[in-house]
Amino acid sequence: MKKCTKTRLLLFLTIMMLFLFSGCKNVESQLMIDMVKGDLNALYLNECDDAYLKLCDMTKEDINELYEDGIKSEAEYFCYYWGIIDDGEVTYTDLDENLQKEIYEICDTISKKTKFKVKSAVQQDRESYSVKVIVSPMDVMEKANILYDSYEPLNEFWAKTENVDYMTIPSEEYLALRNEYGFIMVEIIKEVLPELGYMDEKSLNIQVELIDDYWTTNEDDLATFYEYHLSYPQ
């Protein structure tokens, strides 16, 4: 159960859902900044005002549902990155319900600490604007990575399971060990969470494009923001 070193994946579900509610018809140019800011607030902070809801013809309940789906996707990635789940033997929903809840709450807490500024919007042509965004990457996973190798409960777990053959043990025992390891990872994150800080700011441009008569934020640019906002060690 070593940490997964796989390059961080795009949260397709989250991005596609955002793609659905960010399309807005007949938007004036001065609203481009508000549109991008509203998208990011909704996706990462679960915040929206009446003007944004009207602009996108959505309800607060709609936004909350999309936000929760995004946090579930982030929780699943968290488990995959740290090796709590794998490529099929154990999935996120196989985990102990209390562990799922703890991880969800951690991801929710971290997401709501996302920090960014939407600075300006420049018209590129009749069908696109470039909106400049400054994001401050959070360092909590970097700090967890530092603690990882010296965390005593985790070292005790490694010692206890050193001779376990994960290929042959019963599936119930395998899942129990995954859960035990997962709860240890939760404690590591909880230990460093109060020290959450921000790394050097990163700048990106998010394109807003007119597609089929609707103004829509570019999903590749949203994916870049996603990769920037929370730094996972590679």
C-alpha cells in the first residue's frame, strides 16, 4: 500500500458537471469576470449569489448537488493517490462508511480553503474572452507527504504487515487492512490540516467561449485550475 505516483487525473465528472451549468446565453462582456468567479466559487467553495443563479438558470440546490459530486470525486482521488484504494480490487465505496465520511469531510474542508483572484477579462475575438486568474496552491498534501515516512502509527502498520502476502490473503482481510491504512492516512491529514498554508501563486488564463449561442468556460483551463489549487507531490 505505497503511495500512488500516477500523474494526477482530471476529475471528468466534476468538470463536465461544471461545464453544464457554466453555459450562459446573452452574457455582456463585463460579466465575464463574474461568470468565471461564479463558476470557481460554486465548484470549490459551494458559494453562489442570486445574480449567478439567475445568470445560469440554476438553484442553490443544483449548485450544492454539483459541489457534493465534485467532493466525492476528490475523495476518490485522495484514496487512489495515497494507495487506500487500487485499480479495481478495492474501490472507494467498498471502504468502511465511517472512513468514507472522514475522507469526504477532509476534502470538503480543504476545498473550501481554495484561494484565488479573478483579475481581468480581455476580449480575444467575437466569440472568446481570456480571463486572468491568480490561484494560491494549498500545501497540505505536501506537508502530509513529509510526515508520511516518520509517522509512528504508520511505521507500526508497515511493521505489522511486512510479511503479509496481499495476493493470497482473503478479501475480507485485505479490505480490513485497506481500511486500517486509510484511517491512519486520515490522522496524518488531520495532523497537518491546521498548518495548511499556500505556496507561490500561479497565474492562468481561463477562456470563455461562445459555443452554440452559450458562453462557456473552457474545460481544459478549468482542469489547469484544478491541478493548481491543491498541490499533490509527484
